[in-house]
Amino acid sequence: MQTLNSKSKSNNNESNSDAERRIERLSLHLNPIPHLSWNNIEMENCSRGKKLIVDTNSLSGYMRGKHREIQEKIFDYFNANPHLQTPIEISKDNHRELCMNQLLGLVREAGVKPLHYVVNDPAKYFAILEAVGSVDMSLGIKMGVQYSLWGGSVINLGTQKHKDKYYDGIDNLDYPGCFAMTELHHGSNVQGLQTLATFDPITDEFIIDTPNDGAIKWWIGNAAVHGKFATVFARLKLPNYDAKGVSDMGVHAFIVPIRDMKTHQTLPGIEIHDCGHKVGLNGVDNGALRFRSVRIPRDNLLNRFGDVSRDGKYTSTLPSVNKRFGATLGELVGGRVGLAYSSVSVLKVSATIAIRYSLLRQQFGPRDQPEVTILDYQSHQHKLMPMLASTYAFHFATTNLVEKYAQMKKSHDEELVADVHALSAGLKAYVTSYTAKSLSICREACGGHGYAAVNRFGSLRNDHDIFQTFEGDNTVLLQQVAADLLKQYQRKFQGGTLAVTWNYLRDSMNTYLSQPNPVTARWEGEDHLRDPKFQLDAFRYRTSRLLHSVAVRLRKHSKPLGDFGAWNRCLNHLLTLAESHIESVILAKFIEAVQSCPDASAQAALKLVCDLYALDRIWNDIGTYRNVDYVAPNKAKAIHKLSEYLSFQVRNIAKELVDAFDLPDHVTRAPIAKQSGAYSQYTQFVGFQ
């Protein structure tokens, strides 16, 4: 009994001792040894380099490019018209009316004509869209519905007669319109749409019908309140006199008036209902449309890719339903380009707010010394600095996408069309998913003040969330990218030429099919790890490895499961492949942007940020590289250590990097992100004098 008591006391003493040691260590963490100041510790850990001197104006000029003037015109217009600025608290109905007034003011007072740029200068249009979305995301989406979707469908899917009739009315907002594609039962699977457009040769009209509730057009922007027209996607049905029935010619687009031009009353045969209050974007009036034998003239068929004559004969320059469908959707790819580009602007705003606040807010620090800013904590740097690097990476990747899209619209080059289609799908999916996650991280990084509506994270997060779904669900879009990669893989082994975006696979796949180099796998010097060639090779090697392995898996599973079953069995693998490919494209464009930067100080800053982006991504997937001995253990450790060091270095110029986004206080609007007097403006907002 005494022995047991002795053991019990001994164990208690050990437990007390352990607890005391833990308390002592925690105390040292919160109150470091007096003679080691915070700055000394940082200097000791980060003595390899000095803070860069960044010319913010040069960096900003390089990033914003030639469209800076039109964006500043938009910012200045809304700053000069406070009645058009969106308040923190606003009802759904008031927000919708404000949003329409904002758009009218932009077009009729400020003189910005978006449709002109949709047709003649797409890059400038996307710059306008970015600026407008920074003012109010609902306004950006409403403008996109009017000009990219409704206007774009008329311009891109119609012929000259449609442009002559509708262009001016769309441009000056006399003809507000909708884009009625999505149905209750069908979204991503556009070929499965059920709305019918049956040709009546007796009256020379199409009859638009909603055959069942599943075919009700749903989530149609501009439909609930303001729209007078809709581009309706429906299955074209033509009389087949030989078979004494009807022929289904596939999905086509039709202009359908939905409200009277003078009275604004809903037209006969059309039923419109409000989709109601949404998680976000409540300035956009989404509605649901049902059609009951609505007759429209034959000329209302948008007939660029297929036409119907007076006697009901169908003609097209494209030989099949699939070819016509592909051409139709190909002309609508601008919506995805715009979403990817706009998502980056949301990321810029949220990163600016979070980083400025993190440089302002002070908390804890060495004993008897001033508190330090929360961005001086390594954990905070780990949250925000790779995100800042990603924002820069995404900026250059989406800017390149916009340039490619503009070239495509001018040249109509088939290879460029395919390139833009794949890139827009992948970047839209990848960037919007990343931004959605980052918005929550930014809110958390600002603590309780990030939860205040006035500091905008709630509205930014809610408004942006749907970016992951519309213009193509992200998971579906990534599958499209994976399918394109597999086609290129097949071409590579059949001796065919690879499309522009996939050229790297030719050499990278050969590298993958051989064994990793055991010498370079151990190189861990900083010069080597910061070499763009090493970084890009690593990204591309991973993509090639994933592509080869998923091709083998699909072949293995296709016999017992069939093509669809094999695809579903490998789906997560395919999504990872698509994301890896997009990351490779993003890094390649970032490296090009760094090398093309004309200002030495801006180039040095971009190089630092690019290195952080690359090494952070490699470290996040280090298991993949270790599994195939592409990176030895000592090199993996060096990558991790260097990425943490680069985060610290980027933190040192974080203010300059967010200032280079050139977002005025009246655009970011969050009191905690004000460039001066942030706390005083915050306290004034809640009522203190």
C-alpha cells in the first residue's frame, strides 16, 4: 500500500513538473527573454536578405496597363455620386432599383458604352467590368447580363439583321434583356434542355413552349423586374413531311419579347415569377420564366449557325447537331473569361482589406516593449502572404486569358478558339474556388472586426460565392479541362501536333516516362530553388505524371465499367489533374510577366512574389514529389524553409504590393482598410464623435 502511494506521489510530482514546464515554455513564448528583442530574433532568422525597395507607381502601372484611365473614370463617377453608392443595409427591392439606376447612370451620364467594347475591344470591356464589380458586385453581374449575355448572344449568335434591329437599344438600355438558358432540371447539361421552339410554316412563326415544370427557365438575371426581352435557348423542332412527324435540330437561341415596351406589362403566354431573396447579389433580379404557346417571328431565330427558310427547310454551314452546339457555346465563352477576371478583382479587394488591417492591428509582443503588428506573426504571414502571391499570379494569368480572348474574337482561329475554351474553363474554376476559400481566411485574419458588415467580408463572400456555379459549375469545368488533356495525351502518342496551351506536355511527358534525376532531386541551394526552370519543370512534371497515371487507370477500368463508369471511378484523380495543369499555366504566365517587367524594382518584387507562389504550391503537394523521388527529403525541407523565409520577405513589402492594386479608399470602403485614420473612421461609423 505504501509502495502504491509512493508511486502515486511520484506520478503526481512528474505531472506537476510537466505542467510547470509547459507553463514556463508558454510564458517564454508570450514574454520572451528580455535581452532578445523581437527585431533581433527576426534579424537572426532572416539575415540572408534586406527589404526590397519597391516603386509602387511603376508596379501599379505595369499591372493595370492601358485601361487604367477608364477604370479611374468609373471610380470617380461613383465617388462623385454618393446617392448611387450601395449602403451597408438595403432591402432586396431597393437594392434592385439602385442597381438599375447605377447602370443607367454609368451608361447615360458617365457615357460608358459597354456594348461597344464587347464588340470592338473586349479587353477594355473586361477592365470596365472589373471596376464596376469593385463598386458593387451586383452591378457588375447586372452589367454582365445586359451586355455580355443578352447583348453578346444577339451580336455573336445573330446576323446583321439582328444587330441592326437591337444594337442601339441594348447599348443605351432601352432594351434591357435576359439570358434564358438554365432550367429547373438542367444547368450544366445544356444539350439536355427541354424548352421547345416548334416552327409553324402556316404563320411563319416559332411557338415557344415550356413542356413541363422541369423546363421552367430558372435563375434568369434581369427577368424578375427589369427585362423586356430574353434570349431563350430551346430545342428547335421542324416539320418532317417525309416521316410525318417532327425533326429535333438541337438547341438554338431565340429572341423572345417578355414585357410590353410601353406599359412594361408581362406579355400574353409568358409567366414570370421572382426567384426571391438570395444568399448574395440581391441587386440582381433573378426570375423564373414559363412559356405557353408564345409565338415569335421566324426572324427571331439567332441564325448565325443555323437557319430556317419560309418553307421550313433547315440550313447550316456546320454538318451536325454537335458541331452547331459547340460553335454556339464557343461564342458564349466570354462569360467565363469575365468571371475569372472579376474573381481576381474580388481577391484584390479582400486581400487589401485584410493586409492593411494586419499592418495596423497590434497585439502582444516582447515584455516592456511596444506591441507588434499581427502581420509580424509567422502564422499570419502563412495565411496571407501566399494568398497575396496567388493574387498576383492570377492577375497575370487572367490578363493573358483576356488578351487571348480578344485575339480570338478578331481572328476566329480554330486553334485559338479551342485554347481559350479550355483556359477559360480551367481558370474560371480554379480562381473562383480559390477566391471563395480566401474570403473566409481574410475574414478570420481580421478577427472580430472582420465580422462587421461595414468591413465588407460578409457581402464579398456572399456575392462571390455563386461565381463557383454560374457560367459552368466548377467541377464540370475541371472535367472539361481533364478531357482536353487526355485528347492531347492521345495526340502526343499518335504523332499529332499539340495545341498551344499543351505544348509543354511534349517534352515534359518524355521526362516523366524516364526516371527522376537522382542528382537534381537532392539539390537544395537557394539559387536552384528560385530558378524558374526548376519551378516550372516541377509543376509540369506533376501534371505529366498525373496525366499518364489517369490514362492508365481509365484504360484499366473501361472494360469492366464502360467509359462512363471508368470516368466516374477516376473522377477525383481527373479533377486533381486539371487543377495541376491550370497551376502550371498560371506559373508559366507569372514567370513571363516577371521577365517582361521593364522596371528593375518592380521586377525584383514580382520575382520574390512569383518564387513564393511556386515554392508554396510545391510544398503543399510535397507528398506527390516525395512519392516518386522527384524531391529528396533534404530538398523538401529546404523548400519548406525557403517558402517561410519568402513569406517573411513578402510581408516586408506587403503594403507596397497591395498599394499597387491602386484601389482608392472609396472603392475598398472598409474602415479597417483606410490608408489613414482607419480606427477614427471606424469609431465614427458606429456613432462616436
